[in-house]
Amino acid sequence: MLIVFTRAILIYIFLLIVMRLMGKKQLGELQPFEFTITLIAAELACIPMSDTQVPILYGLVPIFTLFVVEFCLTKIVKHSIKMRKLINGKPVIVITPDGIDFEAINKLDMTVHDIMESIRAKDYTSPEEIEWAIVETNGDMSVVPKAANKPLTVADMGLNVEQPQIPYSVICEGKRMGQNIKRCNLDDNKVQSLLDKLNFKQEDILLMLVTGCDDFYLQPKQGKFITGKISEEVG
């Protein structure tokens, strides 16, 4: 039993490293070749995990081989449009200004119910509201609504709004994020002064965000969150 446990941990760590090297796409929408490799890697990992008669290298080597194949294919499709179309396919327009393209959905082996389900997932209820709908190579559907059905934006209203800024985590689960503190043009002394002013210890903080080097959001582990400006609290 201990041997099986150890083998499972080793293969898990190795597979985790390989998946991380393959990039974030493996965790989201997958292209066909990426999905295929992910499925095969999962199957290859299961065999040596449970069967102690199979040498562990029989699991690690094929997984590493798949990583090399995936790496090569990624480089190929990145630099060759023809190979990209061959391996990944190409986007298909399924809704045009004239309505649903019956021939296109037939080529994709999709039904009208599939189309309706996909547009409802995009918060539209009828093809009449849509100018164009495109099934992407990863199977997701992109929708371009008609002008009358587009969501109202700030630009449409002619308002001047400041560009959003990224909030940085300065304290997370009681630990200081040193690099983020520097990005906010702060230092440890200023952060500590703010905590002292608000009567908090660092270990009592679940999350502290700083936006624009001054606005802060502080969520203690117990109680309601606090917002404000660092300059007003500690000068």
C-alpha cells in the first residue's frame, strides 16, 4: 500500500509539472490536439499509479513524450497558418444577418437546439438579436449582437470615467506581499502604521488590497471590511 501511495504522489507531481509547462490553456478552453493530449496523459498516469507491476518509468516517459509533442505542435501552429487550420480547424459562422446558416450547422453536426442553448448562454434569447455568431476552434461560440441589442456602455452615454486600476494584494491570509507593497510605492512601516491606526494585527487580516497607491480595502478574518485612503489614515 505504501508503494502505491508513493508512486501516486510521484506521478501526480510529475504530471502537475508537465501540465504547468503546457500553459494555462490546459486549464481552460482546449484546442482539439490539446484536449487529446490531456486525455491521454490522464490515462497514462492512472496505469502505473495503481499497478505496481508496471515500472514507474513506463508512466513518466510517455507523459514526457506527450509534453514534447504538445510543445512541438504549439510551435508549429503558432508559426504556420496552414498547419493551424489543419490541426485546429477554423472558425465557422453559424448565424448571419439573414439568420441561422443551416448548411454551416450541418457541417458541424450541430442542431438548432445546440445553437439556441449557446446563444442563451450569452444572454440572448433569439437569433433575431444577433448579427453574427461564430463557433470558434475550441468549441466556444462568439456572438456579435445587433446594434439595438448591444449593452449600454459608458462611451454610449458620453461620460468621462477614469480608467480602472489594478488592486494589489498587500496582505493575504496574514502574510505580507513584499513585491506588491513596492508596486504600490509603499513600505512595511507605512503598512504597519495603518494596521496600528486601525487596531489590527497582521495575522488578523484576511485580505488587504491597495489600488492606485492610496485607496485600500481591508478585510479582517472577523468582522466587516474597511475601506479608505492610506494618506488620510497615516499621512
